[in-house]
Amino acid sequence: MYIIGLSKLILMKDDKMLNYISEVIANMPTDWLKLTTHRLDIYDEELAKTQFLEHFENLYRENIAETFALQKLPTAYDYIRLGHPLSCILEWAIAKSNDLDPENVIAFQSKTIPVLAILRKNLLDQKNTRILYTDKLPEFFDVETLREVYGYSFDLKKVKTVEEISSFDGSTVFISQDAQVSEVNLSSNIDFFINLQSDLGSVLVMDGKQDNAYVSEIQHVRRRETIAMTPANCLAALKLLVGKSSAKSKETEIGTKKNQVTNSINEITGTSSKVLVASCGLSMQYAIMMGLVHEALEKHKGKEIKFIVPPNCYGGTNDQVRRVAACLDRVEVLDMPVDGDNDMVQSIDTVLEKVAREDAVPYIIAEIPTNPRVEVPNLKDLRDVLQEKRKTSTDKVAIEPVFILDQTFCPNVQFLASDGILSAISSISYVSGSKFPSGGRCTAGYCVANNKAANLLDKVEEHLVLCDNKATNLQMEILAEQLPTMNQRIKDAYKNTREFVSFIQENLPEAKINFVSEQLANQGFTPSVFSLDLPTKGDTAEEREAYKRALNLKLINMMIQEIPNESKYCVSYGQLNGCYWTIPATSTQGTTKEADKDYIARVSLSPNLDLERHKEVFLDFVKQI
């Protein structure tokens, strides 16, 4: 397995392919570069990337590169954090140049995570890993932390040339930072050859001789702990590949943009802490988790670490937490049922009592409002249960919890302000940037802390840097542009959502709608998403469930077909325009246990859409059922 530099990609003898890519770049749909989420109605998750490339390959054979043809290609991935048309084409071009399967080519925004993906796989397989390099390791590649905090085991050695590499009982990873490599010496003693593209990320190429499980495992790391190379950087890489110059970001302005982002986020959240901005929400969450693990290892030596998580929360959160626990003996995940028939406060109280008795370190991750039921706990009761002084089984004072709040659905609520409801509890909050912060224009997420937890952000930042998961300059520019209008967009979107919810309640009263009450809205909880549990019928529970699921799809399909320019079946929220529909059980809860999934419709409205038209189509739907 090996990495290929992009600027002079291995002789590139296929002029036809290069000419075709040039045409694709000139004619590509604007959505390829600007959207963060894509259509689920033309997406088969099991065929992610491959279905898109099969159709793309057909266009290539027939030399068709017109915009209308490219627009008809099936969705490559549902979310650009996982991959997108431009990343697929970049990977396809590299694979085609080297007679490889495109599945074995993976482009990362991070330059560290490809190595971590291999280390994780080998840790779980109990396989030795050797990391080799010729010049020097990147400054952020912290060997000691990878060993002591992440639990990864590896040998490290500097070599002069590829030819001198000897055989090894395990995986050999070769790291190169030579962006000008035009040819690769495929030594039989190298399993992974990683070339770091300083301005763009990294591209991993596998020859397929190794265990195919590496492909899916490495893809899953890209899915959960980082992001694919961004569309903008993939476009820059493709331009380099075909010999066209690519404009670089204006470095002189980026400092100003970062200051604008920091000031906006501090103002919005009512905090004065350091602001950390990551390549996406899950990148941010991963840095928070690993930073807190690091903190616990240093301050609470020998104690168990417990991450307390709702079992039906966003699938990325649920999956990532369990993946961290799978790698570390001292980390365990405890379930915390939070909505439906369960009460978040009561669940937290019960779990914290258990953790206290065990004298363990409690880290709680929760969404407020919850997803997809859009429920808000009694905040005073939540504050009280988090503040309660607890005792261990030996009557010692228990370790206080850290509350990690995902407030993506209501980023305007000042939970962590000096007078906020969580001001006295050690708390960190984070937000997925692809939602309201950027209006769906980029994935970058951010986090802040209250005064009591501000010191924890140094450790979080350390791991954000180690994983090379900081936001790109372009992402910072987008946030700087969009954040100042975020709170107004939240108000306008909530107004549309409240009106649509009231309309549905009036015209389909037997449907169950999960949305915030007017009382909660007056407290500042103004999300623009609600979940819709449609009425059903049937003689058995199975028949009723099947009927409801079919009805969900019928409604979504009607909206898409009748309002194609505004209604979209995708995983989205907080966008600038339109209305977005999904079924959490088959999208955001993809890795959640089946028993905890929600087969209901989740609807999110933007500040700008034709609400009256959506009402008309919904009335037509009601008449048909």
C-alpha cells in the first residue's frame, strides 16, 4: 500500500483521462463544491462511492462531461464529511493511473488520521506496526501521546531510502512529506506508504494485497474521527493533477477571519473561553473526548473513565464514543436514556450515583434539545443533579462530572454564560458547523467552555492539533461570513417551523409531533426541526409499524416531487434555504442499536422557503391517507 504525490502523479500517461477531468472541472455542478449534504432518495449507503463511480465511469467511456449529465449522477455519500463527488473523482483518477480499485484510494483532510486509522486497526487485531520516515515527522505527530493516551503500540525509525527497508513481522507504514514525488518504488516490505500534502491533506492508496478489512476500517475512521479532503481542496488537487494552477487562500487575511470567528462565537455563547474550531462536529467531539481522557489519566491516575451517553443520540456520537472505549481498557460507555418515556435528569442521577460509588471519572455527553425527539429536560433539575455532591463506596468525595453538551439544535442558547444554567457545572459545549453556523456551506464545528471548565480546553486543543483536525482557512472564512447572521436566521427558521407544526396539528390532529412548547420557546429554545410520528393502522404491531414506515416515505416523496427546488430528502438542518426531510433510523441513527432507533420523519425548515406551497402539498398528502 502506498501514497502518491499529487503534483506530479506517476507519469500520468492517460491523456484521455486528464482531458476528461479537465472538462468535468469546467462543467461540474456548483453543488459539488458548495453543499455539505446530498440527496438520500438517490443514495444507496451500501454502494457509497462505488455507485457514483460506476455511473461516472460510463460517462467517461462515452466522453460525456456536460453539466446536466453530471447532475444526474447518484449521490456518492450522503454527507461530505464522509466523501463527495470531487473526492471520489480524485480517488478514481489516482486509482486509474495505477491500475487499482478506487475503493483502495482514500483522501483525508487530516495528515495524521491515516496513520491513526492503521494503528487502531492493528491495535484491535493485536498486530505489530512499524512507522518509517526519511526526513522528519510532522511537528504535530506526538509519539508519546499516541502511545500513552490512545494506547497505540508501534516502532518508529528513520531511514534514508525505501530500498534499505527490511522485512517486518506486522504492518510497515512509510510516511513521506515529498509533495513532488512522481514515481513510487513499490518495495515488498512496505504495507502503507503515506505522502502528506501540506496544503491539501493526504491521499492513501492501497494495492489490495493486504486484508480487505483495512479498506472498510480506514473508511470508518474517516467517517467518525475526521473528514474527507474538502471539496475545495479536492478541486485544487484535481487542478494540480491535470496541470492547472490552483489559487491558494489569502494567508494575510486568515488571521482577521479567525478573530472574527472567535469574537462571534464568544458573543453568541456568552463565554470568554478559548474558542476551538475543528474540521467538523465529530472532529471536535473526538478532540474533546481524547482531551478529557488525557486529563483523567494525568489527574485521576488508576481510576476508570466513564462516558455517559444517550443510546439513541446522533449515531456519529454514539458510535465514536464506543469506538474510543473499544481501544482503551480503562474507558467504558454507560447508557443514559433521555427521551420518550425516559427522563434525562433521572437517568443522569441514576448513572452518576453508580459512577460515584465506583470512584470513577464521569464524562456526560448529551444533546439539548434531544435528537430526534426535540425534548428539553427541566434545566433547573438538570443543574441540581449535576451539582449534587456524591460519595464513593468508601465515603470519599466523588469526582465531579464534566458535562459535554451538543447544542447543535439550539446554538443560540447561552448555557455556559456566567449567568447561564450550567455556569456552576464544569461544562463544554460544541456545535456542528454544517448546521446554523455556516448555513450548510461547510462542516467546521466549534467548542467553548464555561469558566469552570476553561482549563480543560488546553488538553482538547492538544488533541485537535495532534489529529490535524483544525478547521481549514476556507472553513474559517465561511464561518466568519455566516456567524454574524446566525441568531436572526434561527429566529426566522423557528417562526416558519412553528407555523408549519401548527398547520399539521390542525389538519392531521392524530399525528404525534415532537417539538418544543411555546413555554420553552419563550425561554430561548427555538429549534427549526421537529419529528413527525404519522398515524398508522393494522391488526398487529408489525403491520402498524410497516404501514407507518411506508407512510413516512410517501410523505417525503410527495414533498420532493412536488417541490423539487426546495424540499430535499437528506440529513440536514440549519440550511439557508428550503425544507429537509429524513428518517433518523436510516440516516442520523445509522449505527445506533436497532431497538433504540426512531422510524419517524424528521423535518427541518430554513428561514427561506415557500411555506404556503409546503402546506398545500401536505394537505394533498392528508387527503390520500
